[in-house]
Amino acid sequence: MGINFTIKPGQVLGILGHNGAGKSSLIKCLLGAYDYDGTLSVFGMEPRNDRVNIVRDLAYLSDVAVLPEWMTVKQIVKYSAGVHPNFSLELAQQYLSQTEIPLSTKIGRLSKGMKVQLHLALVMSADVRLLILDEPTLGLDLMFRERFYNQLVEWLKQGERAMIIASHEVDEVSHLLTELLILKKGKAVTSGSVDEIQGRFQKVIVKEENKRQAEAARPIHIQHGIKESMCIFENGKAEKLSVFGEVCEPSLSEVFIALQQEEA
């Protein structure tokens, strides 16, 4: 299945997949750093030919520390204000005042969490239309992750903005997403709105005595338990599935696992 998606202002696209699925490669294509087959348009422009114009309205936050470690925090803020036409020095100072990051400290001496905080403050201080995040919270503790995602929500609400989040931590980002693209081995397994995708699948909690009947109905995924099992069906009828057990809507992580197993 080829990769095909569109993202509009106010939407948050989740690019989900295990490590090596192609999430980072797809992002590099959007940034104009990788060659690709087919058609790709960002703000109506082609990434490889119009990269300079695109990055004026696009910010990227990766899982890899890319900030110059020899600079101090104060220096990187000043530098960013000088090179990005939409950067707000006042906004950057406001964001950093809410952290414990010392302005005189060199970036190389900051903790992993502080580096991500600093990078996010720089990104949010530039008035861009699209923010792309590639596994941005790897190695961070749970308390910081919650604060991090709350800041993203506030950023999204401040204008005609959109966001792309690439992650393999489905449960962590599921509450933010409006659109979904699931990848495996460089190909799209499924894509669409979160509501549409979740609505296509049914979860059935199957008691042991009904297990064989449920399996005969060809679920796309079965999670075996001691007293009961969980089956995921696609485009099943609730009234027919209810004879096997309790029918309910699966979580995004359950859909993700089911589709990965189905395509194995």
C-alpha cells in the first residue's frame, strides 16, 4: 500500500510504526532531505526544490540532540532570533522563564530533559504553521512527557497550525491525534482520521467456551488469556459479534498491534 496523506490546520497526524518502519525516512522526505518517488507538496511547494521557503513555516524536533553543545542557552536564543524571520525573542524568554534552564550554561552541560525543553522553546518561539516531531520524548521521565505534550496542545491552539508526531509509543500520543498513518517496512498499513479508523474495528472479549467460534469468524488478531481472550475484528457487525462476548471499541494501541500482526 502506497503512502498517501493530507494534513490541514488544526489537525495532528500521528505517524506510527515500530523502529525501522520508515517514520524518520518519511519525515526526511517532507524536509527535502531524501529523494522519493511520487508527488509531495508542503504548503504547495516541492520540498527538494523549495526547502528554504518551506522551513520558514515549518519547525522540526527530533529525538537526536542537534543543538550546538558549545553554545550557551543565551547564545542559541540570540542566534535563532537572528536567522529565523518569524522568531520572537520575547516569546523565547517567556518560555524559558517557566523552566529551570540557566541562560549562561552551555548546552552540552544540560540534561536530556533540559535540552528537549530548550529545543521546544526555540521551536515554539518561531511563528510556524507546521511542527514535525520525531520520537521527541525518548529517554524522558513521565512527568516531563505530560508537561511537554500539554505545551504542544497550547501551541497548536494559537493559530492556523498543524502537527505531525512520529512515534512507536502509541498510548503516549493517542490523546493528541486527529489523523493516523500506520507504517510497516516502509509501506502504509492504514491511514485516515482516528475516528474513522477506530470505527472500522471491533474488540470482543471472548469467554473460553466461545473461543473456537470466535476464531472461526476470522478475527485479524487474537490476544489469548487464561479465562478469556481478546479478538479484534475489522468491519464486523456488533449484533453478530456479541454472540462471542462483550463488544467494545478498541484503543489505538490495540488497533496498531492488530494491524502489525495481520501484515506480518
